[in-house]
Amino acid sequence: MPVPSSRRANAPDPQVEVFALEGNLFCAMTYPSALLNYIGARRIRLAPGIMRGFPEGGVLIAGVTAIENSAKAEVERFASLFEGAIKASMDGRRSRHIDFSWESMDLFSSRRGNLVTKIEAEDSGFKFTTPEFDQAKVGYAELFSRRSVRELIRELSESGFAREQELLSKRGAKHDEFQKAIDDIRRTELLSTEYLLQCRKTSSQLLKTSRKDDISSGNGIDLRCASCNRPFSDELIAEGYSLNKIGKEMLNGSHWMTVWVSNLLVKLGVPLSSTYWNIEESSEEVDIVADYIDRVWIFELKDRDFGAGDAYPFNYRKARYSADKAVIVTTGKVSADARRVFSELGGPTGPIIIEGLEHAENILKYEFERASLVQERRLLSLLAAVSGYEFSAMLPQVSEG
């Protein structure tokens, strides 16, 4: 298989060879190492003589010009084609010694890391949490993303203990929805099943235990109700639920929402190592900070409506942490008063507003694509200055906003 035909850069500097390939795929061969700071996705160092006139230590850069689910697969496909072409055009004794392993290029500086270093240096009581969650917590977060589940969990948290019939009472037309929610929660480790012993005569509570056998057997002791003198084994036993440790942890501070959004960010390509949770300083807290596509993104998460009283401190945090993008994710609505505050405060761009978790993936994917295109145009313009080849012509137009 021949190496794809190339289009020579029309520039006095002959050190860049450009391939414009099908779809969103492109590649460039360079050997000034400085260019590696400006462009790329994956690179492979070429052995001397691998192509006529290509110097030792040269670099092949391959990348795609849009964020897509198939982006990684496209680069891998090109890498395979390139390796096959080289092996087909060279003597086997030479090609077997070539290392065709590829390495990822770090395109973006760690502004988030610089931000943390800067704030820590100010000695202002700065605190943060390193993100950490497993698939079990992701599953719990998915469960919490259902409104009916959250209502039941909150009720259990407030009451400490509730029987199933109490949880289902007054649900009206939503009875089946809440019954399914109880069944789904019961299959997890969010709840503990407990048994409540009640006096048949007065309905007073006698004891509560996690082991039903303790009530019926009495552990060999003749336990009787002080009101009616019946043996405990003859009194009413009701099964109910209480929130256990992991359930309380997921509910506390809407931690489930932090896990849910963080998992979505990872799904959309944001490295978990590029995020921090619960950045807190002088009583001001940011739920999530992410460094992605050479931008600092802050996320405000609300398991309720976002009101005008939330807007002012949120705008302050955006300025305090030099955020390029500010995102509000709410399970409810952003009030008209809050929107008015953002309008009055002005600024080059307002926050990205996500009302309802069901819209989060599409909105964030769109915003990341826009930011990626802006950044790619910026990086490609630097390579164009060296090569004379206008890479940015391959990209759609997009505003900086």
C-alpha cells in the first residue's frame, strides 16, 4: 500500500509536509521540535531513511479536526495504514526494526494546576477534593438522577425510618412510578431494611431492629409489652427502611450530582485528572473546576431551582478563579430574576445554563466542540505561519464566545 499522496506546503521553509486526507483527518510531517507545542493529536518518530529526504528525528503528526466519537478510531486507522504502507515499500529486514508505537501529545497547558498553585500561595484557607468514584457510585448517581428516587431518599433522611406504605401514601397517579423507585432503591446498598415492633393495643413503638428473628425469638428471654402484657412475638411487626451510610453520603451536599456530572465529563473526553471537586476558599465554594481545551471551566450544581441569590456569588467565583466558561447545572430552573442579574452584570459571555439533567450531555458536547474548534484554529494558525499551509481552511467557522 503506497503512502498517501501529499500536497507540498507552498512556503520557502521545506520542513513541513502536509497531507489533507478524507473526512476530518489530517497529518503533517515535521522536524523542528518546536512545532510539537502547537499542533497534533498523536505522533510517531520516524527512523532515518523511512522516506526519501526525511531527516533523522523527524516526526509524523496525525489528528482530527473535530471532536467525534470516532476521532480516536480515525487516528488509529491512519496509523495502521501508515505502518502498512511503510512495511510494503521497504525491505523487511529494515522495517522490522522500526518502532511504530505512537504517543499522545499534550496540547494544552495545565491552567487548572496553575490556578490551584496561585490560590494556595495566597494562604487563604484554600481547600479542594481530588475526584474519586467507582462504577458503584456512578450507578447510585444514575439512580439519584430520577426525581422520584430523590424524593423518597430525602423523606427517609428526614424521618430516619419509614414503612413502604407510608412512602407510597398520597402519591396519587404517580403511585406506580414511586413503587418502581422503591423497588429499584431496595436492590442497592443505599437502604437498610429494619423491623419495627408495635403494640397492638396502643400502636406505640416498642423496638426497632435489623434482624426479624430477634423479635420472634427474644433470644430466649420472655419479653412482653408494658402496655398490654403480650409477648413481643405476638405484637405487630412492620418492615421499613432507613438510609444507610452510602445513601447519606450520596445525598449530603448533593454529592450524587457531583459524581453524575463528573462521570458525564469523563464520557465527553475530559480527563478526571483535569478536575477538582469542592474548591473552597473563604466560605466560597465551586462544585467542580475542570481544565479542558486550554480553558478553565467552573460548574455550579443545584438540585433545586437556581435563584437570584445564587447569581451574585456565582459571578464572583467566575471572576475569582479566572474561569473562561461558567456552567450552571440545575435539576430545576434558572429563575427570571437570576437571568436578569447575569444580564445586568454584563461581561463578554453569560453562563452556560443547563436546566434538567436530560439536556446536559448535548449542551456540554456542543460547548466542548465549539471550544475545541476555536483552540484548533488558534494552534493551526501558528503552524501556518511556519509552513505557509492554511490548515484552518479545513475547519468550520466558529466564534470565540
